[in-house]
Amino acid sequence: MTGTMTGTRRDTSGFALAAGVAGAAANVLLILFFASGEAWRDVPGQLAWTGPVNDVLVAVQFAALVPVAVALGGRVAVAGVAAMTGVVVLQALLLADVLEFETQVWWVTGCFVFVFAWVLLVSRGLPRTLRRCGTVVGAGYLAGALLVWGALALPSESAGQYAVGGIGVVLGAIGWLGLPVWSLLLARGSRR
């Protein structure tokens, strides 16, 4: 961040760092979870633990972003904080077996849309590197989500559904995997 940053913003660099580290670790576990085939097994395998630990880390990531959103302020902070809090609560309900994944995933994805919109909007007022990263992260996830949801309206298992959905998954993954990078850049910039 710039030299004109307030003390409150500087104080949140630890939260941005925690969000970035937790998010990066969660992403590694998510990739392992899917790459190992655990996501599709009826009987848990050796890497079954990666799913629940990923869920915990995602909750930590988004909880750590709440003070960052408050410090960055602006009108969009309210929507960002509400969505981040929603992610934490929904992850906790999933881990406590109060919500089934098939139900929780729709609600948490809706919260993610607001979080990534917050990243996109709040990044406009940040230094150049953060602005660019936030634009890629926010726009990538949002465009990906729109394409995936649009693909659901296409004929099931059609070439169009696979093409539109595939592009959406790639764009969404760029945003999702980039969120910890944005948080880490924010933490680094806040310490200057």
C-alpha cells in the first residue's frame, strides 16, 4: 500500500497474511482432494482428510478477510463482510454435519460471488499491482461463475454445455486460486 496508509490498515496486514497463507494451503488440499479422486469415492481413501481440512482452512481464510474488509472500508465493505461471514458460518455448518454438501455448496457459492465482487471493486482504489491482481481475481471468478451457471441451462451433457462450463471452470479457478495471492500482496504492501 502507499505511504499514506492509516495505522488501522497497517494493523490488518497480519490478517491479510493469515488469509493468504490459509487460502494457499486450502487450495493445495483442494487440488489434492480432486486429483486423488477422493471427491468421487464412496469409501474414503488415504487422502480423505484433505476435504475437511480444506473446509476448515477456507473458513479461516474468509474469517481473516473480515478485518481487512473493514479496514479498507468503503460502501462495498458491508457486502464483503456479510458474504465473508456467510462463508465462515456455512463452512462451520458443513463441518458440523448440519448442512449436506449438496445444499451448502449453492449457498457458499452465492457468498463467494459477493466476496469476489468486493475484491474487484475494492481493488480499484489500491496501488497498481494490487489493482491488477484484484481485477484478474475478481473478474475471473465472477465471469467463471456466470459461465458455469449459464452452462447449467444448456442441454445436459451437450458439447455446448461442456465448452461453456469448461471455460467457466478455468476462469473461476484463476480467480479462486488467485485470491490468496491477492491477500499476500495486500499483506506485503501493508507492511511498507
